Amino acid sequence: MADFQHHTVLLTETVNLLQPQAGKVIIDGTLGGGGHAEALLEAGARVIGIDRDPRALEAAKGRLQRFGDRFTAQKGDYASFTGPCDGVLLDLGVSSPQLDEPARGFSFQTDGPLDMRMGDEGETAAELIERLEENDLADVIFQKGEERFSRRIAKQLKALKPQTTFEAVEAIKRAVPRKSWGHLHVATRTFQALRIEVNRELEQLETALGKLPTALNVGGVAAIISFHSLEDRLVKHTFRDSAALEPLTKKPITASDEETSNNPRARSAKLRGARRVQ
């Protein structure tokens, strides 16, 4: 599992928000390769790392074994955490190893099975397309991918029933007029929508956000990194509207030019923080 190397996004900024130190318990609900967890542990905190991907868990266990019993790894989705704790970190989205491995089916750049599952359980993207009625599939693509050609794309996906990523891309290309292809790859929004639906990401985020006022100790901090507007809006509104939480970031923290030059995927990352006040 040494090849599970994820580029940790907004590392310094996240640590600054969470203020890890000896005696603090911090939950890393999206453990990934363990980059954030390592920095928190190095500062003296105890970390409970959660991930649904067994490959990520194995990689993180190897990376963090030197911290002994201050690090605990658990298999589960990021909404499965429980308190009490002094911090919650969620780094949402797909990790680099997941994107870069064709067999995982996340990327439209390489051919592989149309899977998209972050773990090893549940329905694949191909099975989702097969199961949903055309109108329901179009709603998913529109609502979770903000794709304006969702109806046409859903029609082509249902007709072609793609089993691989390239077959899905071909269906999308058939549906979207060539003159409407912009700077984003034509499949970007549809792949995003399918991934979010397959992994129930927005539902999990809502559940996780709802737990913060009780899971966090008073004074505890939540730090959440999102990668698209749907997630960021959910986080922003929860932090703003909860009587128990005080936003620590008026605007989201974004990656520096230096970080984005080293890791282009950091360009869309937005970090928000909030503290439990009551």
C-alpha cells in the first residue's frame, strides 16, 4: 500500500484551525493517505482516522504506526464518527490514488470499469445508471453535477448502458453539442454527479454536519475542505445558521499559488472552520 500517495491539501491552514496539542482528540473523518493525521499527531494530538477505503486505511496505518496508540484507524464513512472530541476534520472529494487508478473508475481520462465507489461495497456507477429511470438519472446529473444538458445525457446513458469510463464519456459526447464543450472536459460534471450519488456524499455531509454541535466539546473546532459549490454551500450555511457553532472563516481559505502549482487539484479546494460555542 506504499503507492497510496495522496497530496495533502491546505495542510498548514487546516492545522492552524484545529490547533492540535497534547490531550486533544481529533477525528479525521476522511483519513486518505494520512497526511493531515500525521501533522496533527506530530503536534501531540490523539487522532481517530476514519475511511471507507481499505487501501487508504492500510496505507495510513503503515505511515502512522510510529505514533502508537495515539492513532486509531476505523473503517467507515465520514458520517460515522462519534464524540466527544476536540476537533473534526473532513477533506471531502476523491483522493489522488483513487483518481489515478483506472480500475476505480473515477476518471474520464483513463479507461476502466465504471465503478466510482470509494469503498468496496454498494452499487457501482454502471449499476446506478442501469437502475435509475431516465428522468431520475437526469435529475441526479442536474442537481449534483449542475449539468445543463442533463436530460440529453441521461437519455444517451440509458441507451448505451456504459460499463466502462470511456463508454460513458462517449455517451456524454453524443449528448452535448460540440459547440457547448467549454474549457472543462465535457464529462466533468456528469462524472462528478455520478460519483456523488454512488457514494451518497451530500447525504453523508448533511449527517456529519448535523453531528457537530453534539460531537464537539465546547471550544472544539470543525475544519472542512470541500471541492465543489454544493458541498461548500452546505458547510457555509451550517456554520452560519447553527446556534452552537461560530464560523472562524468569513470567506473560505484557498490554496496558495505555490500549492496549486505543485498540486493542480488543490485549485478548487475551499477550507472553512467553525468552533462550538455552546
